[in-house]
Amino acid sequence: MTTKLEALRSEPPSLAREGVAFEGVGRHYSSRRGDTAALEDLDLRIGNDEVVSVVGPSGCGKSTLLELAAGLQEPDSGAVRVAGSGAPAGRLERTAYMPQRDGLLPWRSALDNAALALECGGVGRAQARRRARPLFARLGLERFERALPGELSGGMRQRVAFARTLLAGREVLLLDEPFASLDSITRAGLQEWLAAILAEEPRTVLLVTHDVEEALYLGDRVVVLSARPGRVVAEIAVELRRPRPRRDVVTDPAFSALRQRALEALAW
Amino acid sequence: MVRRFGPSLALLLAALGAWQGVASLAAVDDLTLASPLEAAGALRADWTLLMENAWITLVETLLGLAIAVVGGALAAVAMHLVRPLRDAAYPLLVASQAIPLVVLAPLFVLAFDYGIGPKLAIVALICFFPITVNLLDGLRSVEPELIKLMRSLGASRLMTLRKVELPASLPSLFSGLRVAASVSVIGAVFGEWAGAEAGLGRLVLLGNNQLQTPRVYAGVVLLTVMALALFAAVSLAERAAVPWKRHGGAT
């Protein structure tokens, strides 16, 4: 196993060309009111080091999509592979999942919350802390190492949660509406922050969001899902150069055109 | 402190005043109702005797409570980890609360003899339920998202229990402990009533039979103080063990 620091410096090891693949995936939920199809016949491929944003109306199965990739759920039909592995254990090992709410433990300091990712891999507390520290510095979090989550702002909490996701040292990052709970100014700041990190160290990322602008700004490609059952209705390649200063990008006519396309696909 | 407990103190003093007034009426027999002053007098006069017996009751209470904490925590964790066990045991646990423990006390004396055994059994039985049920509820109410996160990070079931579920349910455990602490003294008194050679409960029962009403009241005051002290001790322990609650963080 590579240490987390090496994994951060160099590109993640690529076991196959494809990062994540959904092939004809269907997922249904049974409840007392009957059978609900969350996803139906969904095809989606994410290449290595590609950032794919998924947007769709609420309840279109976006979170189901992430949990399938994470190995936390199994498809009813079709197949989900991550770096070539279709087995749930293989997907669990290759992905780092960032839940919608930050999921920080209130009794752990910010640093210890991030280091939890290493502790779960069997690393001792002191060693995990030592290994988490350089990343904290790189992400601009060093002043908050000892702060408890209750003392941090929403934006800082998301940063700590993202540090934990990176420290898991996985090939694929699965982000479930990471900035949904933040006010729009903080959200814009964090989008730029994340874009800068990904520009420095490309990763395979599946980002689920309901914010079209966020999807376009962060993604290499934007996938639009239909209302339930979720199906791919449009794929939009975002050919804007990186790094993208957010202010320049969102006012760019090319960006507006892409946003128009995405919104039309959503309305469709 | 004054702002928090001031109104309660004022109400208590008013009640004591009223009690003193009623007890002082010529129509009220001294044996029926001892006045607060008489109770205070007995507290002073019988101090050594009361303290010796209070110590015995305190030991019974603390040991019984300790047994309940260990047993309750183990039971809650086992029921949490083994779903069929929870389904089987939970209804029985709730039903067990319908058994009047007071009537069990003499049976325990038959079974365990006159020693400390039956007292510990009663205290532990009374305290077991609030501790087990509160801790179990705490373990169950951990956000599913956190459990998913731990699974995704590669944590084992026991690691999730140790690093997430147990710390997250500490506040629930302490709610259970607070209830247990306040009823534990009652349990010790029941145990002593069923048969004992010493203890505050026995002293109160004996005093009642011997028409030493002021001493009975003095004993009751001491038992109340004991329960309040236990409650306060649990609250202090909670502040030390759950410091993040003061920041209002989510669990």
C-alpha cells in the first residue's frame, strides 16, 4: 500500500483506463406504497482523473448513484465497476465517499476527524495525526487543527471533511452535494478551493450536485439525469481551460451557453 | 448558582415554614408529625448513629449502581450488535418493569439471606432498565450517514462501535444514569425493609415502629441528600465526559 503522502504527491495508481463504469444499472426500492425505480438502465463512464458532475432534479437517484459506486449498495440489474472491480468490497476499497453533511465527529478535533480516515485503515492515533498534518497545511487548515467541529464555520467543516476524504487515499472521490449546506458566498469560495486542489492533483471524481453552475465550474463533463427513474438525458463536455478563476468563468459567454444547454436538458 | 437554585430554595423554605407552623398547632400530635426543628434536633442528637447507617446504605447503593452500569452497558451493546437478541429481549425488558420490585425484595432476602446481596440485587434491578434502554436508544440513533461513512473508510463493525457509536451515545447513557442515580437510593431502602441488620432504611423503619418520629424525618432528609448528591455527581461526570455538548455540536 502506498502511504497517503505519496498518494497525494503522485498521481493515483491507475489499474485500468476507466475510473468508474455504470452499465445498464437499475435500482429499485420497495416500500409499502409499492416499487419505486430510482435508476433505470443507466450508462455512465468516468475516465481516470476525470471530474464528472451529475445534476438532476431532486429525487432522481443521485445519491443512489454515489452509494452504488461506493460499494454501499448493489444494483438490481446491470453492473458497476470501479477501476475494473465489480465486487462490493473492491468498490469500497477504491473509493472515498464524502457524505452530504460533513459527518464530522463532534468530540474529535478537526485534525483527528481527518485522521479518522487513516485510523480506520489500521493506523495508530499518533501516527495518523502525524500523517494528516502536512495535508492540513496544504489545504490551509493548519490554524484549525485543534478546533472542535462545533467551533468551526460551515465552510471550514466541509474543508475538514474533504481533507478526511483525501486522506483515505483512494483512487476515486465520491462527493455528495459537498457544498449544498453553505451560503452562496462561502460556496463560491469552496468551489474555487476545490478546483485549485484538483488542478494541482488530478483525481477521478464523481460529484453530485443540484447546482448547474457548480457542476459546470468543477466538472470536465456534466451529466444531466432525468427525473425518477434517473437516466442520462444529456452529457455536456466542459472545454474551459484550467485553472478557472471563478469570476472569469461564470461571466464567460461560452459558460453561459453551456449553462443554457444544461438547464434545457434539465427542463426536458 | 443563586439565580438557578434561588427560586427552588425559596419554595423549600416556604414549605418548611408551613410545615413548622402546622406541626406547632396544638391539635397536631408530636408523634404524628415532627416539626422541621425537631427533625433537625434528631439529626444533631443521633448524628453518629445516622452516619454509621448512612454509610452502609451508601455502599449498597453505589455497589448496586456499579453492577447495573456494567451489566446494563454490556446488555445494551450486545442487543445493539445482535439484532435477533434485541428483538427477543427488548419486549421482555419493558415487561419486566411491570414487576413490582418492592414485593420481590423479601424473595431476594429468602434467596440471598440477610447480607448485602439482596440489597445489591434490588438496586441493580431498579437501575438496570434506565441505563440499558437509554444506552440502546443512543446507540440506535446514530446517523445512518455516519455508519455509511465508517464502512466506506474501511472500519470494522467493532471499530465503528468504539470510535463512533459509543462516544455518540454517551449523552444518552448519562440521561439513563441520572434516572438510575435518583432511584438507586429507593432500591437500597426497599432492600433494607425486607430484612437487614443495619442501614438508613432499616433505621427509618425501626424508628417508625418505635414512634421516634423526629429520627424518621432525619433519616428521610439524609436519604434525600444522598440521592441528590448522586444525581449531582452524575451531572458533573457528564460535563467532564461529554465536553463537546457545550459547543452544541450534532451527534
